Amino acid sequence: MVSQSAPKLKRGSGQAWWLAAIVLPVVVAYLPAIRGGFIWDDDDYVVNNTALRDAEGLSNIWFKLGAVHQYYPIVHSAFWLEYHLWGPNPLGYHLVNVLLHALSAVLLWMLLRRLKVPGAMLAAAVFALHPVHAESVAWITERKNVLSGVFYLAAMLAYFKFSPPSAAPGRPRPAAKWYVISLGLFILSLLGKSVTATLPAAILLLLWWKRPLRWKDAGAMIPFVIAGVGMGMVTVWMEKTTVGASGQDWSLSFAQRWLVAGRALWFYAGKVFWPSELTFIYPRWQIDAGQGWQYLFPAAAAAAIMALFCLRGRIGKGPLVAALFFAGTLLPALGFFDVFPMRYSFVADHFQYLASLGLIVLGASLAATAWRRLTANRASAGAAGVVLAAGLLAVLAALTWRQGRIYKNLETLWADTIRKNPACWMAYHNLGDYYLEKGSPAKAEQCYRDAIKYKPDHVIVLGKLGTLLGQQGRNQEAIPFLAAAVRARPGAAVLQYNLGVALVLDGRTDEGMTHLEEASGLGPDYADAPGKLAGMLAGGGRLAPAAQLYRKILSVRSGSASALNNLAFILATADDDSLRNPPEALKLARQAVALAGEQPATLDTLAAAQAASGLFEEAAATAQRAAALAGARGDRSLETQIQGRLELYKAGKPFRQAGGGQQTGPESSANRPGQHD
């Protein structure tokens, strides 16, 4: 930023040409992203967001905290409208993101012209095509950035109409409507993403750059500050309570947070000036307040700011303003406030969407000014400058095109992340989920194992891997993973249940029964978990383990009519001579009838036990009563089954069911809530 006048452009067709010169390259550079699908949190924001379905959902978006993932009602309202225009088709959402980003570039150009910054067009074009912004534009969820960015820049433009940055003394007082418009646009930006709360400080900073500040400048910012602080507090509260930014991963000391902030500033600056190896999830730094070298980052940042302040008389305020804008706009994302992505990394490309403006504008301004000075007396300087600028923009556009391709789908996104960040456990985790959903369990298993390699205590991945192994009948392999998950989260019913299943199927019925009973008391979905598993085993033809489990249930709950009835049916009808026990079956069946009364199921079991004991006439009579009751209750399926068995009894034959059927494993829904972390 240099306080040198920028060239004026003719209105009309000339300005339209410049606008097209910004917008069209943006659309072309983002074509791979436009053709991409939904990724990661797009499920929560669009695909599975029930608030987008109807008018009640739209009302909840605005007036019910927690109705959507984050309280950014402008963003979710935009999604609501788009959902009713083109449904769950990613093309429309991607195209809107790209056009909003292009609009921000146009607004930036207009703002820089008002501030009379050299290289305004170059700065706007670099912002539009810089690959560090690909994450914000190509990721539908980051509509938060591109939408709030439009309102942010528009609010700044409107404010400078109210309070011109270079107003001359005696100039007529501007219309107050621009102040109201600016405040309204600022509130809209906050409702898109609260990181824009730094706008009041940015306005004062730019005014200080262009002219001396007055008390009324600070006073005019009071409503802006109140709105920004209020929305910021809402976001902090929701990050803690709704999103889940709390726990060990966020337990940083104040000193550690300063170390994160200092390192992050240099990281982001580096990506602006050298956008190499951009990735969706960067490695999470090991922050240690006891290591002296880590203090070099914040110390160097402070020294740079101090140097620019001391040199402002010689080089102007521009570089200092650019650096302060960059650091100040990044402040909400520097680690001083807990946000959920800190679980994986302290930095992300989308965190610097607006902050990057400071360095981009500074670089473009310095380049334009230096070029003019170097070529002041050369007639061909203008054309050469255009060629150099075009070359730079072509490189940036190519990098953005390449970066946009990784957002094609979840597989390309996580594979690229793993290539650039091989220790990224969450990328392995989510790639494993993708492969599992696509029917590639072997690939999913390897991904889960890699995730555990880098994060051995991740309870969700432990549970998923154990469940996957159990579903394949590899119960001995599954048990250690499920047991580790249960130790880490003993209150999770599904983990207790799946561990119980694996133990029972591995022949460790007593241990399995303990976990199944615990699962029964942890949630309504797992009420009578032992009985549920025994029924699944029996239904799958695994009669011996089912019978053993029913006996364990009866040892705990001797008055369980369902366990008595189901065990009796197995003992009466199993084709395995070593398992079948007609006398015990008849005894248990009579107890079940005595406890539950004459029900179609209990009478059916009693008839089967009577037939197994050779009492065919009694069995036929009992079966007829059972069939009549089933028919009276409208249970045609059971009635038909009983009628089929009745024909056997009339012919003097018992009913037999084969054992050794299909494998029954843990529930595939294990740990579903953790798939998007």
C-alpha cells in the first residue's frame, strides 16, 4: 500500500472490460472445482441438513440456536434457497461460491480505487486467482467465507462513502444513509461468519493510513464493535457447546497460544508469497513452551511490526498498515479462541481468506510502484508490465486449477491430504469411511489401521475397526480394538454391545454377557441387548451360541419368558443331536406359557417341544390354537409358519431347523456420530 494515486478508468465499456477481466478468469480457473461433488462437512451443511427442507427449517435457522451446525443464518438461508432451486445437486452450490468470490474481487478493486492504491487491478486479480483461496471457494461449506467476504468489502465501501478516507476540510457532510447501509452490511457479514468482526479495526486502520484520526471516527465504530463482539461471543459459545471445541486437544496454556499465533502468522504469509504444497489439513505442530526456538516466531513477528512502525516516516505507513491488517484480521484464527479444526491443525487455508488481502495488496502496490519508477522514460513499459502481470496471473490460475481438482470427491481430497501430510490420522479415518461406504472393506480396514497408527487413542476409529473385523467374523482380531474403545468411552452403548457380540462369537460368553448387560442399561436402543444378540444368532442359524447365550440370560433373569421360550424352541427343533433336548425343551416351554400366557409364539414353541417328545396329537392341538391366535391378531406370516409345522405334526413328524447359518457380527452403525471429525 502506497499513498500514490491510481489511474482513473473511463466509465461504461472500459469498466465492463475490467470487470470481465476479473470474473471470467475466475470461472475458468475454478472449472475443476465447479464440476466437483460434496465433501466432508457438506453433508451437515447441505445434503443431510433437514433445516433446508421447509419453512419451519428456515425459521429455525434464524431463531433456534443449534438447529444448524453453526449460527450463520445468512449462509444457511442461502443454502435453503438453493436447495429449493436445484436440490442436492452440487453444481449450483459450487457455481454460486465461485461467483461470490469473483464479486469480492470486483469489490476489492472498487475499494482500492477509492483508496487510490497503485496496482488496484493487479491486486484484485491476484486475490481472485490465488490458489490459497481454493479451499474457501471449492469447498461448499466455506460459503461462510465467500458470502461474508462480499458483505465485508461492501460494508467497507459504503463506510468510506460516509467517511471518505481522504476527506478535505470543509467538504459537505456525507449522507448518513451510507453509515446505516455500512452497519447493515457489516451485520450481514457477521451473520455469514463472525471472523468479519475485525472490520471496525480495519476501517480505523485505513483511515489512520490516509488521514489523521478524529474522535468521531472512533465513536462511529461503537455500534460496529458491539455487533462484532456480540456475534463473536455467540460463535465462541457454539464452538464449545454445539460444535465440540473442548477437551484435551484445546487445553493450551496462554504461552502456548502465543507460540501458535506467532508461528501461524509466518505460515500464512509464506503461503501467500509461495503457495506450494497447499493441503486440506496441515500437520498439527507440537507446541512446547519449554523450547526456546519456538519463541522466535512471535518475537520475529513483533520485531517486524516494530520495524515497520519505526520506518513509517521513511517508507510511509502503507507497509505497516498492510501488516497490521493481515495480523489483525487473522486474530480470531490464531489460536487465542478455541475452534474445532484445532483438533487436527492450528492452520488452514480458509482461515486467511480476508487476511491475505493485506499482503496481496501490499505486494501488488509495491510491484506497480516499482515498475513505474523503473520504466518511467520507456514508451513500451506499459505493454511489458501487462505481459509480466499476465504471466503471474496465468501461473496463479494454473495453480488454482490444479488445486481445485482435489475437491472432486472425498477420495481425491483425502488421498491428496495423505500424500502431503502422511501422518494425518483424520484423513485416513475419513478415507476409510469413504471406502467402507463404497463397498471396499479391505481398503477401509487399512485406512483405519493407519489412522490408529498415528492416533492410537482415537476411540471412534478403534470402534469402527473392531466392528469391521467383527462383521467379517474375525472376532479375535476385533476384540482388542473394541476393548480399547470401551476403556476410552465406557458409557457408549454401541461399543459395549459390539464388544459383547465379538466376545460371544469368540466363545467367551461370560465376558460377552457382562458387556451386553452393560449396554442394556446405557440406552433404549440396546434394551435387552443379550436377548437381541441371541435372537440375531438364532435367526442366522447359529443355534449353539444362541442357546448358550439364552442360558446366560436365564442365569441372570430366570423369569424371562422370552428367553425361556426361545431357548425351548432351539432345544426342541435343532437338527444337531448334541444340542437338541426335547425333555428340557418341553419343561421350558411350559414355563414360558405359564409366565406369558397363551400367545401365538409360546404355543408354537410348546407344540414344537411336544412333537419333539413324540406327543404329536397334543402338538397338533396346541399348534391349531397357536395358528388361530396368530390369525386373529393379523399376523399372517406367523400363522402360515405354524400351519406348515402343523402339517408335520399331523403326519407324525417333528419340526427341525438347521444350525451353522450365516455369520452374525457387530452392528455396522457403530460410532456413526464421529464420522465427520
